[in-house]
Amino acid sequence: MALREAKNANILQLLKDNNVMTIVLIGDAGVGKTWIAREIADLADKEDLSYVTLWVFLNQQDDKKSLHQNIAHQLSVLSTIEEWEDNATKEEEHEEEDVESLKKKISAKLKEMRLPNKFLLLIVDGVPDTMDENDILREIRQLDEQTSFKVLITRRKEPVVERKEVTETKSELIKIVIEPLSNEEGLSLFKKRVTENVSSIDGFQTHALSIVKKSKGLPAAIVVIAEALNRIVEHDCGVWTLESAMKEAATCEDAHNSANPLLRCGYEMLPKRDKALIDCCWYSLQFFLKHGGVHYNELIACWILEGYFGPVDHVEKVYEVGHRVLVELIDRHLLKIRDDNAVVVEGLALTILDCCPDRNEGKSSLGLARVFEGGHWQGFGRITHADGLIKTMCNRDKWDKVSTLLIDGSRLSREVLDTFFEPMRGIEVLALFNPTIKTLPSNLSKIHKLRLLVLRGCDLLENVDDIKELKSLTVLEISGATSLKKIPDDFFHKLLQLRSLKLSAVQIKSLPASISELSELRWLILRGCASLEELPRLQKLENLLVLDLSGAIELRKLKDKTFKAHAKLRMLDLSQTKIDRLPFLKNLGNLTQLSLRCCKCLTRLPSLKSVSQLEILDLSGSSMLKENQDEIFPSMDGLKTLNLSNTKIRHLPSNNNSLPNLELMNLSDASSLDKIEDNIFEHLRYLRHLKLSKTNLQKLPSLSNLFNLEILNLSGCSALKEIVDESFQHMTCLQQLNLSETKIECLPSLSNLSNLCQLLLRNCVNLKELPPLESLSKLEELDLCGARSLKETDAKFLENMVHLRFLNLSGTELKLPPTSNLTNLTQLLLQRCRLSELCPNLEKCTQLEVLNLSETDIQSLPSLENFSNLRDLNLRDCSSLERLPGLKSVTHLEVLDLWGTRVKEFPYEISQLTHLKRLNLPDLKDVQTLDWGKLKNLPEELNWDQCGIFKCSQNRPCMSLSGTEFFQYLKTNPGLWETCFKEFQFSVCAHEKEGTARDIFWHRVDPNFREIYFQTLSLPEEHGKYLEIVGFNSFTGFEDALLKAEYISLIDNKFIKSLSDLAAGVKSMNVGNVMAMKGCWLERSTEMQTIFDEEAEVLMEENLETLWASNLPILKSVSNGNLQLGHLKKLYLDCCPMLETVFHSSQLPENLEVLQIKFCDKLKTLFMLNPSTDCKLQNLQKLHLVELPNLSSIGVLESKSVLDIFPSIKLIKVRECPNLENLDKIKKFAFVENSGPMKSRDH
């Protein structure tokens, strides 16, 4: 790096020259201009030349206002976002200032800071090609003529604008061209950036030099690939190993375009399993191609809106995922974060788009990076995240200042919808995730500035008519609205600025005709509209980039006969529709993706010759498509992915030059394909993935030219008996080889497959012999299960496979050697295997997650103390096994199979295994007693009949259960209710809630905490039969228990819209007429609108004494019918924001003793009185009213006193009920406590 150091010293000397005011560093993207500027700034600071250094990042954006704002922030003239977070109250009234105002403030600040004999160093980074540096100098001089400035500018090339006349000054402008690094300098940099794991691999020096040459001397390329290699070790990168990644980087070929090969390689090394990371990276590259830097909060908000992190149940959790992705992309040097916390892209990284421009097209929900090309992006402003929302930075009480709001349904359910949105008249960006609303806020149509509206996961929403008045909308998403059946025809008449429209999983049969008027539309996503039958004409949508109709399973026809008007279209997806013919594809020269997956009615394709830029063609599952080679395989030089799986294709094209750049070919399940011509793969030199599984191939053509092949899948080719001996000789890149369920008898040599990670030979029943496998030292997965013809021999080749993670020798005659070297194993399956040890030494295999020793002769197991990762332990039919090791440490165990063992002691430790889902116990006939007090938790699946677990009776077992299988067993064995379950405490959790709700409620079966919990529910001390049901979406399986339980808790169950659903379900099963339920607790039942109606009366009225309802967001009434609830003594209502009244006069429960109501925002009155009726709660003793902002009446008429209505009242507590009328009548009584800050009213 000596040359760079000399250049830095030269630049520093120029800064010391009084005649030099400006230095311009010119060089290509990635050559290190910003890097040099930082080093110069550090040197100037060390030598005490400057009194302050200011950085301005233009990032190729011609925006003079950004220049002044950048300077103002750094001089503390304007607050940064973080300062806003710290002092929102002070800044909430701040309005964005114009350029002239900023100049004045900057000038004043500079006068304060000025020091003699020192200069202010201003670094302007990323000056765009369209801006002349003299314009920048002119702006700087206007700030303060007395301040001594030194300006360091970085740019890629000379300005391409017309030169303006510049007033001559004595100050000189020096331009310095930054040259790429020499090979020696590049190698030095690469070695400094990689970790020891990378630098210690075999052949590092040779590969490193090749990588440096591929970098073309650009430091950015070297750093990106170095960080990508460093992370191969840290992350599960799928098929990549460190050695294969290093070799790929060293040998990657230059693309046909301007893309730097190392940048493409670094992008390809992103871990394939981390879809969010890949999607966010691609989005960011697209976004920054046209836009400048944005604050990291804003970028994460974009990613969330694009749907890259899946459903948004909790905004804060999704934000954390976004922040993790951001840090990873910055660490990989694909993105950069500036001193002001704005994120920009590494300029060289933009070349990635040249080699994979549209591979992620259509994955974005809204396409914000695309639809706002051309400078229309207005951003989200200053935003922050907290408490279930992302919103504009302002004081928490100043909702009228909010212009951006992203909020999840759980947070929104705490608000009264209309009241919450009333002050937000100026909001511009609004996103609601999983809201439990049927209608939109009443004032929505008046929010005229709204330009982005996202309603995602709104399954209850029934009407969206108010949206049609929002003339400023440019982005609209309504997704998951399964209750929305119709949208009016004139819906889009006023929404003419729409650029992005997503109507996903909406149950409409036709689109509004006015959609044809949206000439600005770029993004149209109609994915999953399962009821959509027709599409109106779209000819006027000439700017359309993406059209996605996938999953519109009733769509049979497109009215447009041709796509000629859509010349800009880049992605077309008609997957899973019923169309039988496509419109003509003329004039689609920009189309890069065409997906017709599972179009079962499609019989033929139009000509594809005009779609010359096509990169992805997916015809998989279109089984009626008539084969026509000229249509399916025109000459498409750019095609990279071809998917013809599950089609009736019989032949591949004879013209094997037609697809020269193909990388992925999938012909899986093409059952009619029985032959491939010998020379078919001769010119497919870039092919990386070849999938031919479940075809009828009897013979493979030559594969010798597939040098770059990484994945070869021939599984299920049941007619394939032979593979040519030299097939794999040159496949040094091969990483996955799958020959499972073929009829091959022997394998060709695998000795050259040095990078092979996966070898699958499952159920190769004719395979008699294995070739030498000792050279496969990098193998991570080996599956020989079912290869029953293999000769009996010791599997000594395993001793060198230290990277092995998955090993399956089940059903083979191979003898397993000692496993001391296989320390990375996560799955070991040895069913019916011969073991070298009857007490296998597995102590070093502590990473094991799955261990199958079933049907082996083992006599004992090692201690499981260090096997905390174990999820599945199968010991079935290990007939010599009599004792189990301790199970306490295997806390993540999900499956335990002990059937057929001779274990005689009951494994009570299973009660501590809270993740256990399936348990097969041995025959318990020799177990004399079973202590139900120790058996608190049983999994969803258990071999009840075989093991004989219920032969010993014990009253009142207390258990936490998953699923309803246990109750199904009781239904077939009803006598157990009397022998074992005269009393019980069951907590039943739905399967899909496993791992979430189960962990939360586990404490309820712990004796130390259970009683405390029951006390909070006001449960009687004698509660013999208690049933808790958590997280079910349907009513099935536990009817007998519901009928018998005296106390029932229903938590987070979507199947309940009222208790009549419960009663009707029990009644329909003919299991009885009257429920024993004395107490009922309802919590988070998001579908419940009323608690009782007529259906509930017969089954529930006779016994119900206690009712507790909490967090019911759409509850509007306690009872819709004439149910008297004569036995009800205690009623608790908590957090029911839509409830306006408790009882009508005809429904008053005459035996009610306790009434407690809290946090019901809309509650106006306790009783809807009838003046002609004498209303009285004769037995009410306690009345608690807490935080009811709209409560005006407790039911006491002007002519009555409190004792007239509540003659037995002993205690009234009222808090935070500011609108309660007739307050004086209450305050007269000594039993009033803590009446709070209420205001008395005169009437």
C-alpha cells in the first residue's frame, strides 16, 4: 500500500498550500476515493491543520439543499433524528427550513467557531456527474467569506454539464485521478481483511492472487469478497463451503456486462436460507440506483412495507429483524452508513444489478424501489419505533404532527379507531398490519394528503369505499381481506396518481372497471384473488412493470388479446390460473420473468421469440401444455432459469445452442421424458443446477462438459441402471449428488468431487458396492438408508469425514466404526444397523439433534447431560435396553420413542420437557403405581392403548396438553372420567401455538404459582374441574371435557364468536344437555361480538355464576337475546373498547353480587333503562368502575337514589370516569372510595 500512502502524503501537502482551496479526487466506483478522503481527514486532524472537518454525502444526487442540510446538522444548527428522539418536545414545532434560512444559521455558527491559522475542511463525497464542482464552491463561498475553507471533493468522472463562466480567484483547484491498486497492494489489503479461518485453507496464496486480479484493483471489490468469505464460516450458507467459495471467487468469470465478477460472487454467497437478507439487499440496490441516502429507520420501514419479513404481528419484533439484516449488509460492505446515520450503497455494488437485474422482481409487495424511479420518492420523514408502531418523530401527545404511521393490530386494538385517527388529518403514510376492524376510520376520506395506504392482513374488513376519495394516493395495498366481496366500479376514478396497487387474497369476482384508467400504474399485484373470474382491459396501463395474477384460480380469460401496449413490462405471473391461452407477447422486449406455473388449462403458448430479454421461464405443473419446441425453446441467449418440472415434455431441443447462458434447468417429474440426446449438454457450460428427478430416463447423456455443475438430482429415476464411468471426472464444483431410488448397481469414481457436500443414495436397493469415499473429506450429508444390497463391511471411510452433519445407514449391512471423529453430527440414523459397540460411545457427538438407534442391540446409552440440542430420540424395539439416562438436560426434545424397550421405571422427567410433542411409552404392565402428581405434562401424541397408562386411578390430575388427541382417547374410553378424572385441571394448547402460548401458560401447572394464578381469576378455592383452552381456530375434540368442566378458561380462540358457539358445539355432539360450567373466563377472543344469545340459554343458564371477559376488541354486547342469567353472581369486564352498554332493562341478572368494569373506552351506561320499568339489582354488593372515559350513567334515574337501584350495595369504587353524571348521589355514601378526578355536573 506504499503507493497509496505516498499519494495521501501528496494530497496532505496540497492542503497545506495556501494557494490551493479545492482538491478533486476522480476515479471509478469502488476505487477507494471515500477511503482516501477519510485518511486525509485523519491526517489533517493529527497535524492540527483544521479546527473542524465536515462531511457532505451527495451520493450521486444533484441536490444543493442536501449540501446545506448536511452542514447544518454537523454544526448542530439542525437536529439529527437521534437528537429529536432525545428531545421530541423541543423539536416538535420545527418546520423544514428553506435554503436561505439554513445559510444564515450556518454563517452565524461558522463565525463563532473560526480559529486563526487553521482552516475548515469540507469533504463533499459522491458529487454526481451532472454537477460542476464550481457550483459547490460558489455555494460554500456564500456561507462565510471570512472563513478559510479547504474543500476535498470525490467524484467518478468529469462533469457532463455545460461549463459556466467562473469568476477567477487566486485559489487553485487541483484534480487528482485515483488509480486502481496494484496486484501487490490488492493482495496486502485482501490478507488484512480475511480472518485466520480463510487464510489458513489450502491453496490460499494462489486463490488470493487470482481474486486480486479479478478485483481489477478496486478496494471495494476486495473488501466485499473478503467479508463474504469470512461469513461462510459464521453462517449456514447452504451449498457453500469455505474452500468452494474461495475457489469460486478465484475462478469466477467476467460477466458480459459491466458487473464486477467479485461483487456478483459476493452477492451469490449471501446465505440462501436467509431470504430476508437477499430480498433486502436486492431492494436496496434497486432503491439506491435512483435515490440518495436515507436514514436507516426509513430503509427498515421500506423493507417491512415490502413484506420481506413475513406477516407483521408485532412491529417491534419485525423491526429487530430488519436491524439485524441492515447490520449484516453493512458488515458485508454492500451498504454503508454515514456519520448522520443515513444509509447509502457501496457504489460498485450497483453493478450487481447488471448481472441479476430482476431475479427478485415481484417479491416486493409494493415495488417502492421501482415505482418511484424518476425522483418521485418523498420518503417517510423523521421516524422512530416503539410500542407496536413506527411513526413520525414527535411528542407522544402531538398526534396531529404525525405524517407516517405503521401500526400492528395488537397495538391498534388498544385504541378507539375513530378517536385515534381523528387528529391525524395530515398523515401521508399509513400502514395497518393485521387489524381487527370491519370498517375503516370514519375520517379516512378526509385525509387528503395520504399518499401511501397499506391494509395488510385485514381479514375482517368488509368495506373500503372511503378510499376512493383519496386523490393523492400513489401506493395502495389491501391484502388478506377475505371478508371483502365487492369494490365499487368507480373506485379508481379519482385515484389517478396510483403507481402501485396490491389487492391480494381479496374475495372479489371482478375488478372495478375504473382500474383501466390508471395510466400511471407500475405495479399491479392481484395474487391469491381466488374468486376473481375476469380482468378488465388494461391497454391504458402503458407504464406497467409487474403484473401478478398468481393464485387467481377462477380466472379463465384475459380480455386483452395482446400485451403490445405494455412494452415496459418486466414480470408477468399467471400461475395457478385457468387461462387456456395467453395473449400475444409482442413488443415485450423488456420482459425478464414469465411464470405460468400450474396453469392446468393452458394448452399452448404464443411465440416467445419477441421476449429476447427473458431470464426466467417457469412452466412447471402446466400439464396440458402441448409440446412445440419452437415455441418453448426459441433462441434465448439471456435465459438463466428454465423450469419444466411436472410437464408432459418428451424431448429437449435438438438445437442445443439456443440456451447458452442457462444456469438452472428443472425437469423433475417430467414423466414422459425417457431420453436426452447425447450432445444436449455440450454447450451449457454455465449450468449450475440440473434436476431430472422422477423422469423415465434409462441412460444419461455425457455430462463431461458441465464443469460448473453444483447440483445434480436424479432421484426417483427408477429406470436408470447405469452412469458412465467418467461422468464425474471434471465436476470439481459439484456439491450435491442425489441418486436416491435409482436402480444403479455401482457408482463411477467420485474421487475428483473434492467439494461434494451431499451424497444421497437412499433406497438404491441394487447398489452392491461403493467406490472409495475417503477423498470426500468435505462431505456433510451421507444417506445410504435402504441400500440393502451393499456388502457387509466396516464403514471405515467415515473416519475422515469430520464435517459430516447427517449420517443415515439404516437398513444397511455396514458396520459403524467408533464415532469419536464425527463431532459435527446433528442427525445420526442407525435403525437395524450393526454397531461396533453395545454401549455406543456418543459422548463427543454433542451437536446431535436426531438420534435413531431403533431395532439395534444396544444395552445402554451414554449420559445425555451435554445433549441439549437433541430433538428426536428413537429407541423403539431396543429389546436389550433396560434403563434410561437422565432426561432433564434434553430440554428441547420433541419426540421420544421407548416402545419395545424393557424400561420398567416410569420416566417422570418427561413432565419437564415442555417441547415434547410425541411420546411412545413402553408397556407399563410391570409399573405398580403411577404418581399423577408428578405427571403434569403430556404431549399431543401418546400411545395410550399400548402403554396402559390409565390402569392406576388418581383423583384430580393436573396436566398441560397439546392438541385434542388426549380427549379423543377419553371419548373412546369414557369410563376413565370416573376412574381417573373425577377432578382435573387441564390446560389444552393448540398445536400451532406450540412454543409460544405453551411457554407462557406453563406456570399454571406449577403448584407454587397455580394457586396464585387462580386467585387472580377469582376462582373459588374448591375448583374441582378446571379446563383451559388456548389458541384453537376450530371447535372440535374436547366436547366431553367442556360438558363436565365446572370452570372454563377460553384464551385466544378464533372459533368463538359467542358462547352460543360453545353451547351449539356441545349440543351437536349429543354428549349432554346441560353444561356443568359455573365460571367462564374469556380472553383475547378477537372474533367475539356478543357473549350470549338465545342458543346459549339452555346449556348455560342453570349453573353459570362467574363471568370474566377481557381483551375482546370487537365485543358490542353482553347478551343479544332475552337470557336472564339468573344464577350469575360475578361479572368482570376488562378492555372491551367497543362495548357501549352492559345490560338492557329486560336482562338484569337478579342475583348479581359483584360488577367490575375497567378500560372500556366506549361504555356510556351500565343499564339501558326503561322509564316505565322498575329496574333494580337487588343483590349487588360491589361495584367497581375504572377508567371509563365516556361513562355518563350507572342507571340511577333523577327521581331515584342509589339505594333504590342497589339496595344491598356495600362498596362502590370509581376511578377516572370524568363524564359520570349524578356524581353527587354517589358521593353522599360513605362506601364510595377513590372517586378520582371526576367533574360534577349540574342537571
